[in-house]
Amino acid sequence: MGDADDSYDFTRLDAFVAELRTGADIVMGNRFLGGIEPGAMPLHHRYLGNPVLSALGRLFFPSKSKDFHCGLRGFSRAAIQSLRLQTTGMEFASEMIVKGSLHGLEIVEVPTTLAKDGRNRPPHLRSWRDGWRHLRFLLVYSPKWLFLIPGLFLTAIGTIGTLALLPGPLAIGRVILDTNTLVYFGLAILLGLQCVLFSIFTRVFGANAGLLPTDQRFERFIDSVSLERGLIGGATLIVIGIAGSLLALNMWRVSSFGALEVSHVTRVTIPSAVALTAGLQIVFASFFVSILQIGKNAGEPFVRRPPTAQR
């Protein structure tokens, strides 16, 4: 398969055929290894778009391809049909490599050349629009990098910051961090937890729908974290949040429900509110994951039958 714009040499396909005959499922051309004719590729494609998107593809997925967007490639018909490719835009080039990598197909690269295209009209490619479509596809098919890693980072930063500010104000040089900063650390915890939960939702749905391959480690994790365990974990945080809220209420009672020292009481109310909210999120998320798992091994989907006619 190749772009029909005279930019690829279809008379030099021996390397592609040889790799396919030795068992490769997909053979990608690599223009950076074979040579790019001056003027054949815009500079921002050659030094920005292709290298950056290909590097992200190798980071996000188990792929070694260094030219995700080469327009000349060979493949096994049966292997490609098994991937159920669906995209309709320029991101089709990335989808083939991404899904092939996720499903364990053997993907190899061979050098190929790129010449100036011979079209008498402007190309269909729109650099920034189609570059975004490629990046969007890479992110959507990688819940680990889209949700999980940012979520873990935010949760860790928020937790460390919260623990550091609980005893009192924290001085870093001439900068004093106090309860206003504590609010944002609490927000980081909640946002990070939400991202982690989104990664779990996406992974479960993608695997059940056949969009992502099954992962044995993830399956074991889901099996170990049952609905009941999720409810227990969420309920524990809810109890901690309620206990902290009652403590703050008692502090207000002791002061005859009058004015309170804000810096003191908010060190109780902010973590309590975060624990209460996080607990509720985990409870609802546990139910939602269980719902996603209902039809996993249920066989044929339920179809509502039309009502029978009245006689």
C-alpha cells in the first residue's frame, strides 16, 4: 500500500516482500533511513511533526517504528483484517502501527526513499489539523499516558503538599505556604484521583469492547479490587472525612459558634472535605466498574423484543 502521488518508488519493493516472506505482519518504510529528496518533505514535517509524533508513539506503545507516517508499507491481509481498523482520516497511518503493536504483531522497518510528489494540485494534508488528529488518536488509545500517569503525579504532589502543611505554615526561603496553598493541594488530590479512575474506566471499557487488548496484570488488579473492597476503601475515607468535619464543628462549638482562627480550623476542614469527596468518588467508581464488567462474559447482548400484537 502506498501513496499514489509519485513520491514513492514502487519498483524497489524487494525489501518489503522479503520481510513479509520471513514472517513479518507489517513492513513499514522509513524515509529517514532511505533518503528524502530536497523539497520532498516540508521542514516542519521533517524536523517537528514526524519525529515528535513518532517519538510519542514509541513512548506510549510497544513500538520501535521511527516513521509512523510513511506512506509506503506492506502487510499481511489476515493480520490487518484482525485489527478492525476504523479511522477515516490521516490518523489511519498511526492506527495501523498502534493497534498492530498492542496486539503483538511483528512490525519491521526497511529504508525507502521519498521524492517530490508529481501531483498537479495541492495535497490534501493539512499539517496542524492532521497532526492534531494523529496526536488525539495516540492519546485516546493510551489511557496510561492520558489519565493514569498524570493522575498519579497530581495525587502524589497533592498528598505530599497536604502532609507538609498540616502541622502549620511552611517556609521555603522567603515564601510562606499556608492554607490557601493547602486548598490547591487538596484540589490536586481530587483531580489526580479522578484521572486515575478515568484510566480504569477507559481500560475496562476498551478491553470489553475489543478496542484495546486484554492485559493480564490489569485483569488481576480488577479482579483483586472487587466492588466490596472498593466500597470498604471509599467508606473508610468517608468516615475519616465525617470525623474531621465533626472535629471542626466541635472547635466551632468551643468558641461559642463565633469567629475562628482560619489558619487553624481550615487545616482540619480542607483535608476532611478532600477525604469525604474522594471516598464518595471511589464508592461511585466501584459501582461503575462493576456495571462495565456485567456484560463481559454474558454472551449475546440483550435485545428488547417488539411487543406482540393484541388479538
